[in-house]
Amino acid sequence: MREIVTLAAAATWRTPVIAWQGLRAKRSVVRLPQAEGDFGTVGDASDPNCLRLVVLGDSLAGGVGVDNHLDTLAGGVATRLATREGRAVQWVVAARTGFTAAQVMTLIDDAVLAQADVVVVSVGANDAKNMHTARRWRDELTALLDAVCAAAERAEIVLLPVPMLQMCPALPGALAQTLGMRAAQFDAIADDVVAGSGRVRRIMRFEPSGDGLFAADGFHPSAAFHAIYAEQIDAALSATDGDSPARR
């Protein structure tokens, strides 16, 4: 897995213990593919009032560890939107494992985003683990969201939280805590960036409990975890300002 492969190198900036833990995680983790079904529809695809959903970003958006996007946040959000709006929903996923905010910029298709009604953006975990500076993260996230907003002029846009990396079973002790703290810092910066955009909705960070939340690699969310993300995204889209869990 691309994320784990870079963890060992990134960890050397801290202590030998963290570097060793990064190497151990790199060697032991199972590498899983992205989900199949980057294009799909819930309902009648010929519906002239069909809504269009675009999911853009990193391995979370790509559904690594889940068989098909029917069971990732793409399919989950599409299903919930179709039920709530009484209309068909088409989804398009543009995602690559290991991509940072700057790299996700290369996945933007202006023609696709111009037709979008909803855009979900997942980014930040790779920027945090690759030890990007806070300033670089702020600048590159700002550029990404500006580009999405410009291309998707009529869409509702939701930025997911930077994942709580300390939750990942594949990451041992000190390494998990170090990356978890960086992810929290980057999530706070994302709050500031979104506050200045005026168009982007955020979801508050959450730490669900229970079994079966991670895929076989112990790093990426399982289908059950994706369903929780989908619920949070749908709640953000349907909420008015001031209602949890959405933030403007």
C-alpha cells in the first residue's frame, strides 16, 4: 500500500522507535486495491432529473479495501440522496491511493464537475503522513478547494475530516500517536481554510466504536466504516447552518 510504504521514511524525522515501527508496518500490512465501479447509478439512469455526485480524492475516496463502490461512501451517499430526494443519482469517483492535496488537483475534470450537484472531497491523510509543512498543507488545500469551487459552480461541496490516524490497527503505538497528532493539526487548518471559502461544508471529526471498522490491511475503512461516513455526509448535505454534524 502506497501510504504505508512512505510511513517508514516519514517516521525518521522523529525517533528510532517510530522509524522502526514505520518499517514494521510497511512490511506487515496487506496491500489492497481500490474499489471497482468508479461510475454507477442508483435508480433509473435515464431520469432527466438525475442528480450527479462526484467523489474526489485519496484512498478513502477510492474505497481501498472494499470490493465495490456500491459499499463505499460513493454508493452510500448516492443511495441516501436518491431516497431523500426521490431522484436517481449517478456517481463518479476520481481518486488515487497515496495522493496529496496537490496531486488530487490533477484529477479534476472541469467538464465532470460542471455537471455535479454534490462533490465530496477526501484529502489530508497523505499530506500529514508525508510530513508536509502546515503552510504547504494550507496553501495546497486552499488551491484545491478553490479549483473545485470554480469548476463545480452549482454543486454542494463537502470536505471530509482528516482521518484519526491513531485509530488504524496497522499503526503501532508511538507511530500512531505521532501521525494522529499531525492529522489533528491538519484538520484544524482545514477548518480555517473552509471558513474562508464560504461554499464548502465540513464534517466534524468522529471516532466510531465497534468491531469491523477497518479493512483487512488494518489501515483503510471497511464497508461498515464507509456507511458511517455516508450517513455523516448525507446529514451535512441535509442540515441547515448550525445543525450538527455540518459546518460551513
